[in-house]
Amino acid sequence: MSIQNKRRESMYFRAVSKIIGEHLTNANLSYTTVTDVVLSNDGSILTVYVVFNDNKERSMEALNNTKGFIRTELAKFSSQRITPKLVFKYDKTADSAQRIEEILQKIKDDNE
């Protein structure tokens, strides 16, 4: 991946995090955290990985319903001619880390 794409990803990460954290008033999105963004090679699709503290299904639905608003606000942050389409995905990394932590704790408890 090019340095230019990495810079754009970093800019989009900050912008999407700020938009979700400060501009959205939906109660289902109050505890939403952007963990990563991945920009396609041609810059047309931005995959945004998120985690929620509340109900995943309701929060993901609310996030998908605000795609248009987020994309419009994202265009204001960017100097690019084209604003990428947004794809939101739930980041399962935190769940996996928690499960590994529980397994390691159980092994430790069994050995004591």
C-alpha cells in the first residue's frame, strides 16, 4: 500500500472518529469506538471497523442508517475529489482478546 493511501487512511480514521463521537446524537451510538479503517487501493471504499458497548445489532443498524450523513461530513474533512463509500464492520478483535484472556486465566487457576 502506498504512503499516500496510509496518510488518507489516517485522516479518514480521525475524521470518522470525530464525526461519530461529536456529531451523531443517536443514543444507540453513544458508546461507539472506531478501531481501524481500511481504504481500498482505488480509494472508492472505506471499511470502518467499530466496537460497541451496547447492543451490537441495534448500534450497527443505527450506524448504517447514518452512512449518508457521515459521508457528507467526511467530504468536508477531505480535500479529495471523491469521498469513498462507507462500509461498517464489527471488529471482533476485542471479543477474541477477551476470550483468550479468559482461557489463560482458567489455565492459571487450574495450575494453582
